Amino acid sequence: MDKEMEFFIFLIENYAQYKNTTADKVMKLWDRLELTDFIYDMYERYHIERLENAFEDIDRLVAEKNCQTQH
């Protein structure tokens, strides 16, 4: 397993805990909003900063995508 995948798993598990849900539900949400690949590709940025910064960025991305899908 490459370092990007290891970090992605770490990120999704911790994000799920932060949101009081499961990694499976987070993955389904990200897939539905077409964010999974984008978040995976953010490895270079997310792995060097505080995890909470990544969570805030992901929350913003999810909110923006949810807003777009409602219009």
C-alpha cells in the first residue's frame, strides 16, 4: 500500500470520528458528491498540516457541493 492510500485511510477514519459517523458513510457521501478522488489527490497538502485544517477544508468542499446539487 502506498503512503497516499495509507494517509487517505487515516484521514477518512479520523474524519468519520470527527463527524460522529462511520468511514463507510463518509465514503458514500464523498462518492455521491464526486469528492473522493479530489480529497485523495490532496495528500501533498493535507498530510503536512494539522488534521483539523483538512477537516475544515473537507467540510467546506462538502458544503459547496451540497449547495450546488440543491440548485
